[in-house]
Amino acid sequence: MQVKKDAIKNKILESAKKEFLEHGYQGASLRTISKNAALSKGALYSYFKNKEDIFTALVKEPADNLFQHMKTIQERALSQDIASQIDYANSKNPTQEDSWINYIYDNIDAFRLIALNSKGTKYEDFFKRLAHLEKSSTLKYIENMRVAKALYYDPDDMLVHILNDITIKSLISIIEHDIPREKGLSYWHKMEEFYFAGWKKLLFNLCNYSVKWRLPELIFSKIVC
């Protein structure tokens, strides 16, 4: 009995995913979803409370997992001592983000729903929340560099917000244009190189640098752009 119920629920979700991808959340019809799942509209309500409940079932787990994964990466980086944070940033390899980019591709329909078809749901601001997470992490990093007296330029909150927003919008663009995984990863690596070089130039006026400890201060060996 439970197997049959699960099969019906999956049919509803597949029908709903197709309807949401084609018409967006606001334009999607519960009547069409139930019809394509070979159910009456009344029977559909035995499985889901409403249209948003169906949408949430399609996107909640991937969205929660991605947000938590990115948060964990940032917290781990910021938990290091100052010298390690600088070395981590300076030696950052674009493939370090492959895990979450691949996760997006593993769940591409869910993230396409969120990025392009979620208006009217609680997920319509999901990527704004990701940008806010990036901004908060960047501001903490900048504060650490400020304490270490390592900054060439100290950007205000609005500039940090704009730059992080641009990064997330680049990610949305990859999702929006239905770019194949291999090409999407390649593009993301190039964008990461581009953004990272920009941050180093902005914050440190550097193309590269190394860090050495000479207590009680940090010594920077700089290569000026």
C-alpha cells in the first residue's frame, strides 16, 4: 500500500515539475498537474496541501543542502588563523567549488525551478540569501584583514554587497542558459579566476603575495600589479 502511495506521489511531483518548468509557479495549474498524474484534483489534495506544498517538496532538500554546504565551507575557512586565511585565499583553486557546482548540476531541475520559476513562493529570494551569505563571509574576511593591517583598500558594505550579488547572478546565468555540466564547470572556473583576481587587486593591490610569520606581526612579500 505504501509503495503504491509513494508511486502516486512521485507521479504528482513529476507532473508538477514539468508544469512549473513550463509555466512558472504562478502560472502552473493544479488541474493540469492532477490530470497529467492521472488523478482527480481532489485526490491530489490527499498528498499535498496546496500548490506551494508541491513546489516545496521539489526544491526544499536541494536548496537546504546547498545553503548548508556553502555555509560550512565559509565557516571552515574563517575559523583558521589570519595567516592561514590569507594563504587559503591566495592559493585558492577554482576546483575547490566543484563540489557545490556539481551538486547544482546533480539537481539541476530543482535549481532551475528556484532560479527561474519560484516567484510567489518562499524560495524566490533563495539566491539573494546565498548572496547575503557570501557578503557576510566576505565582510568577516575583510575585518580579519583589517585587523592584520593587510588591506590596501577597505570597501564599504554596499560595494561588497554589489560584488557578491554579481557573483551569484553569474551562477544563475549558467543555470538559466541550460549549459551542459562540463562547459558550465569550465565557465565557472574562469569566472572564479576573474572575480578572485579582482578581489586581490581591490583589497591588496596585488597580483600575488605570500605570508610569513615574524612575531608579533605578519610580514607580507608582495608582488604589486
